[in-house]
Amino acid sequence: MNETDTPRSAYREFPPAGPVPAAVCAWEQAIAPGRGYVQRVLPDGCADVVVTAHGQARLVGPTAEPALVRLAPGGTVRGLRLRTAVIGAALGCPVGPLRDADVPLEDALPSGAARRLAEQVWCGDPPELPLRRRADGRVRAALRAIGTPAGPGAPAPSVRGAAEAAGVSERHLRRLLADATGLDPRALQRVMRLQRFLALADAAPGLRAADLAAQAGYADQPHLTREVRRMSGLTPAVLLRERAAGRGAPPPPGAD
């Protein structure tokens, strides 16, 4: 295998070492030595605790924008991804100020808790991340309403429908979601549609773009193209090619 055939980055996701209600997954990314790697990070509505081999621990807040992150050659980064509905409950603070943020973990958690969590994430120990305030069922209800794709001929999910599902006014819903997730309802809708599109494309690589658009909840194929370009910086076809080129065969979940 020559240098051009050698994967420049190996990424895997796996369950945390213990039950962590606030976590979607743990993850690790290792960069091959010799040269750096630029990772395209797509919005997913989550927040991430990110820890490096040098002990740096940061919290990357939720976003509705893509990012290109340059990773150093030979480095390894490990993380814990926080579930959209309970980011605020896990951190014990309003998430709105953390939108698009990349801050030291100690800015978001008490210093002792931040140090313990960083060590646990790096070592693969069961992470201590209890919910620091009660998770709000209205947030879950609103996210379900926003994230449910409309059936054929049905109206698309709306902010009004999400507010009704949560039992609050539209204005209150915006405040509620900003506090709990860091994102407003329309941003969450765009993010969840993008993630549905990616999941569908990964599951059925041969599916036509028009069918992907319909099943993911876009109005039509041009709508898919506009939103995917906005959310990723690439057209759908180019984005899927980039993902396919970077997708190796990761170790099984939990493997060392």
C-alpha cells in the first residue's frame, strides 16, 4: 500500500463505557503521521466534549453551520457527544450562549467535574455526567414534532405544530429550545433534515436524489440541493462522494 492509499484519518463511534443518559456516543479520531487532515464537521444538533492526548478538554457547542477543522498529524482526539434534548440539563446552564462556541470544558462545568470528565473520556472509563437539572419533557415533544418527516401530501412540520405538541406558545418554544439545545426551531428542523438525508443515503447508496429528498422531508430536489449546500458547503452529490471516500472499515464498537 503506498502513501496515497493509506487512510489519513480513522474515525469510530461506540457506546460510552457506562450508562450515560446525556450521551449519544463516545468517539475517537486518529490522524496518520506525516501530514495533517482537514475534517468537515456537519451540524447534528449535538454538543461534544473533546479531549486531546495533551489533556486539553473543550466543549464544542451545537451549531447549524458546517466547519472545516484542521487536525495535527499523528494526533488522536477522543470525545463524548451530548444528546440534543438534554445538553442544557447535562451542563446545568442555558445552552444559547454556547451556540457555535468552542470553549474550555471548565467554562461549562465546575472545574473538578470538568477534569474528571476529561480524564474519563480519554481513558474510556464510565463518564460521570449526571443531569444537573431536570430534563424538560416539552423539549422532547417539540423535537419529535420538528423531526418527524411529513408523509406524502402532508404539510411539513412547522414551528406552530411543535409549539402545540409542547403545549407552549411559539415565542415560548423558541426560548425553551434555545435554553435547552442552543438552537431555534427552524435551525433544528434544518439540522434534523440533513441528518435524515445522510442516514438514508448511507443506508441506500443507490437511491435517487429525488427519492432521498422526499423521504428526508425536503419539498423537492432543488430544496434538498439548496439546504445541503447551506449546511455542508457542498452539493449533495459531492458531499456523498466525500463521505464515501473517507469511510473506511472502523473497528467494531467498543474495540480497543
